[in-house]
Amino acid sequence: MDVDGGAVGDCVGKFMRVRVRINIKKPLKRWLRVDVLGDGSETVMVLRYERLPNHCFKCGMVDHVTNVCANKEPLPVVNGVEKPSFGPWLKAVGTFRKTHHRQRLETFLHLAQPRNY
């Protein structure tokens, strides 16, 4: 597992980028319980995936899409509406790393420019 702590190890706000290996023969995980501080208290971390291909909203597998899913279990219904357990919300939005580091670099370069007073 690799953890991207940002340019100066600050983990950039409330998000942390972690590179992990996933078993594509199992459904995607939507969240993890993690003992962040090592004090025995677990925190639930919601997961988002970068470069996530199309996946099944019904079972969470990445080897097929929802309309060809062999899982015959009905989708959960909330307030009369089918609510799949997986969906497009699992995909991380944007290109955080490139944009963030470019903005930090541009800010640094701007501040580092000699100024005439």
C-alpha cells in the first residue's frame, strides 16, 4: 500500500490518496473501517476509485455492467425507489493530483519571483 501525503506530507485536507491492490474477482469495497491513530478507535472511510472502469451497480463487480449482471437478487428499495448499492459515485471526480500539485507549484513560483519595491 502507498499513501500520497501531498507535497509536504499534509494529506491535503480531509482526503487521503492511497494506492492499494484490489481483487477484481470480488465486489468493490464502498468503505473501510480504519484505526487511523492506532488508538483502537475505528473510523469509517468512504472509498472513491480513480480510473475506475464501468462496473456493475447491482453487485459491484468490474468484469461486467449492470444490464448483464447474473445476480438475480432484487435491488434494495428506499421510499419506493430502487437504490443500487454501487454506482457512479464510486468514481473519484477530477484529476486531483495533477491539478493540486500544479496549483501549488504555480503559487510557489509566483511567490518566489523577485519583486521590485
